[in-house]
Amino acid sequence: MTSARVEKLLEFLKTSPDDPFNYYALALEFSSVAPETAVTYFEKLLYDFPDYLPTYYQAGIFFIDQHDTDRAKTVITKGIPIALAQGNVKTLNELKNLLANLD
């Protein structure tokens, strides 16, 4: 059973499949109720939209919550140079702090 919000996001995805936000929003929606589905959306984002910076922090948190620390470290580590290249100091610091707290 899916929520009305998920249904709406799926509609947005059908009409705008090249908008990474739609995959991101779905990953977040599914992260607590259907982690296996969330993984597919996070993987899609990381593979098809590698410059979509918000993915790295949220995917890192997700994999930490799933007790997959190695995967979390990998994702967070990949996000750091992207945040640096984009000049996004806030996200850069968030990713660095998240990574430091894993050690």
C-alpha cells in the first residue's frame, strides 16, 4: 500500500524522469518503510545523477541506519569532492562530520 504522497511522486517521475529530485524524494519516502525500495532509488541517483549533491548525505545516513557502514563510507567519501567542486561548504562540512563520526 502506498501513500498519496508516494503516488504523486511516482506521477512526477513519469512526467519528469530526468529530474533527480523525484528519485531523491522517493528514496526518502521509502527509507523507513521499504528500505529495499529506497536502495534502488539511491542507487539510481548515485549512478545516473552523480552530481546531485543532496543524495550523498541522505544516502550516507540511510546506509548507516541500515548498519551498512562500509557502503555509507563509500557514498560519503564520493560526495566530498563533489561538494568541494560545487563550492557547497555546508554540505561539505556535513559530509565530513558524518564521515568523522563513523570512525
